[in-house]
Amino acid sequence: MNDAFAKLFAQMMQQGQEMARTLNPALENLDTRALEKLMPVMPADLLEMWFGKTFNREGLDARTRLLVTIAALTVQGALAEPQMRLTIRHALEAGATKREIAEVIYQMSMFAGIPAMQKALEIAQDVYSEEEDEK
């Protein structure tokens, strides 16, 4: 990250914190990872209802729909880290394997680039480690 981008990023973060403080002072120091601890995954039946049957009753199942979501989030890169972490947890809960998740992420390297793929794989590995620590 070059200095100009680092300054721009810091300015954007500061503006976001000021906006949060204006809207609700309690949001100023919101930690999205703390929210993940409240509900790390949805139950499988709920996942299937929302992702498998609500959007397209005769189409993709929840597992496939979540793998497609991982692909889209990989393309977004580091901007979607909280969403990626949660979606990986949900995909595992819906029956996706670690190998399938990795293959989806690898496939997106052609569209998103190697840095986005590496970031997504790091996030996935972090989620896998957290899952193992919880067991």
C-alpha cells in the first residue's frame, strides 16, 4: 500500500467513524467480529429455507448458493471480509467441504486476481482454525 492510498484509506475510515458517531455514538467503535460470536452460523434448516427455497424453490440448494456467494465475495476482495467469514461458516454448515470452498476461491483468481484469491484463502483458513478451536 503506497502512502497516498494509506492516507486516503485512513481518511475514509475517519469519515466512517464520524458518520457512525453522528448516527449513533455507540456504533463508533463497532467490531463486526464481535457480532459473529453472537450467531456464528444459522441452523441448516434456516439456511436451506433462506438460501435454498426462498430465492428459487426449484433451483440451487443452499450449499451451492453459498458457494456462489463465496465466489462473488472473493471478487470483492478485502472489502467483504466480515461477509466472507460468515458465508464460509454458513457454507460449511450447509454441507460444503473445505476443498470445495478452496476450489471456488481458486477459480475466482482468474476474475479477481491473485491478491483477492490469497486474501479469501487467508480468511477461509482463519475460519477453519476458529472452527477447530471451538471443537
